[in-house]
Amino acid sequence: MYRHRENMRGASIRMRKKSTVNKVFIGFSVIPALILFTVFMVIPTVNVFWMSLFKWGGLSNNKKFVGFDNFAILLKDTNFIKAFQNTIFLLVIVTIITMVLAIASAAVLTRKDTKFKNFFRVVFYFPNILSVVVISAIFSAILDPEKGIVNSSLGALGLDNLKRMWLGDQKIVIWCIAFAMIWQAVGYYMVMYMASMSSIPDSLYEAADLEGASKLQQFFQITLPLVWNVIRTTLTFFIISTINLSFLFVKVMTAGGPDGSSEVFLSYMYKQAYSNSSYGYGMAIGVVIFIFSFGLSLFVSKATKRDVIEF
């Protein structure tokens, strides 16, 4: 009996030692990641918040603490308001159209009876092989008023009255940027949704066929609920990427023109911080972008939360 107790006590001590060793190992494994996260994420973010409280050109040592004056100026800045409106427009239009096209295309191409589906996969995914800068340059060439394919095609069809300065018209330039962003994004998300839809058992669709459910009913009652968690995750990611990518498209295609009508959050921030020597004001815009992006992502995550359905 005594020996049994000693054996139990020894086993308990060894388990505690092993647990301690595991915790120490995990701790040492996590420390490098925490250091990198702190150095490259936390400190720069805090610095952006801090610099937004100063009036500073970015190069000189002449910094003037102005508190929240930069944020007060933002509320009266019509160019910032226009950039905000354009960003909201792109978030709504690009997100809705891209998600609808990607989900619908994935649903069609994952069905066994779809012909040439491998060909369409390649065609849809092709834009993701190219960089955003190259795609922007392609669309700039397509929409060129003199040699672009769009105006040339309209002229060949005798529709000269429909010709436009596509990237020089304040009313339609933001639509042109939205179209380029949609073309770039659809294939990437389609492939992600196809991977998720391909894992759904065929027996569910066979049972639905026996019950007399149409293809559309199967999509809304089987496919969409089972891949909803993937859609929800990618939607949050897509919103952040849209804010980031809109800067590149605008920078290459229009540089914010004409007359600021295609300016977006990040392009206006870049212009103020690095072109107009208003670094503190640019950082104030950065703070607004950070809060807006974080708040919007949190809202979307909460609004799209559903019970996970498993099969």
C-alpha cells in the first residue's frame, strides 16, 4: 500500500514537471512572435496615434502639439469627406458585386454537370496572377479615350455619342475603378468558395433531388448555410483588403483625379502626409481609417454571425 502511494506521488511529480517544461517551451516559442508583433504592429500604431496630435511637416524637428485640432479640421475638410464617400461607395459596390459573382460562379462550377469548368476556373483566377499595378495599367489602357478598346469599339459600332473620357469624367471615374477592383477580386474568392463547396457531400443534394427541390432551393437551403462560415470570414477580410487595394488602383489609374473625384481614404492620407508636408494631419487621417476599419470589421462580424451548421 505504501509503495503504491509512493508510485502515485512520483507519477504526479513527473507529470507536473512535464507540464512545467511544456509551458516553458510554449512560452519561449511565443516570445519571438510577441516581440515581432510589438515592434512592427503595436509600436507603429501607437506612434500614428501620437503623431496625429502634432502639427509637423515630417522632415524638420519643428513639432507643435495641437491636441485634437487635426481631427477638428478633418470634419470641415471637403476633400476628406469626398474621399470618405468614395471609400464607402467602393466598399458597398465592390463587396456586394464581388461576393455575389464569386459565390454564384463557385456554385455553378462545383456541380458535376458543368462543362469546361476547369477552363472557367483558370479564366476567372487569371487576374490574381497579375499584380494590382499591372491590372490598373491594363484598365488604364482599355479606358484610354484615344486608343482604348472601349472607345474604339463604340466608334466601330457607330455609337460615338457613348464615348467618354472614362477616367477624366468626375461622374463615372469611381465606377471605372470599382469595375477594375471587381475583375481583380472575383476569381480569388470564387476559388476559395469552390474549395468549401466541394467538401459538401453529394448525398445531401441527392436527397434534395428526391424531395423535388430545385437547384435554386438546394443552393439556398444546403450550399449557402454550409459555407456561410467561410463567407463570413472572407467578407471581413475582403473589407480590409478593399480599403488597402483601392489606394493602389487610384494611385495608378487616376492619382485621385480628376479634381479629387476618385480620392479614397489611403490616397488622401498619403497625399497629405508625404506630398503636402502635413504629416501630423495625415496621421490623423490614419487614425480615422484605423478606427473605421476596425469598427466596420467588428460590425460585419457580429451582423453575419450564425450558428455553425455541420454535415
